[in-house]
Amino acid sequence: MTGATYVVKAFDDKAKVWKTVMSTKDKDQADAAKAAIEQDGVRAEIETIGRQKR
């Protein structure tokens, strides 16, 4: 069990900031969303937030 959360972000050229598009625990879904965003010519990235140990 990884417990990782994948946050898909797109770069807003007008505001010059990264904006969160979605978050999911499914890596394949995050990869598909990133690919769809990039098809439209927008920069995209996936940030992985792992489960923290206590």
C-alpha cells in the first residue's frame, strides 16, 4: 500500500502560476489527465505526495 496522492497541475500563462486541476490516488488516471492537458499545448506536471510516517 503506497498511500500516495497524485496532484495534476497546469501552468496558467496569463497569471504565471501553476493551478491544480485534479488530485487522485490512481497514477494511471493522473498520467492520462496530464497527457490530455499537454495535447492542448499547456504545460502540465504531476506532483506526488507520499504517505508520511509518524
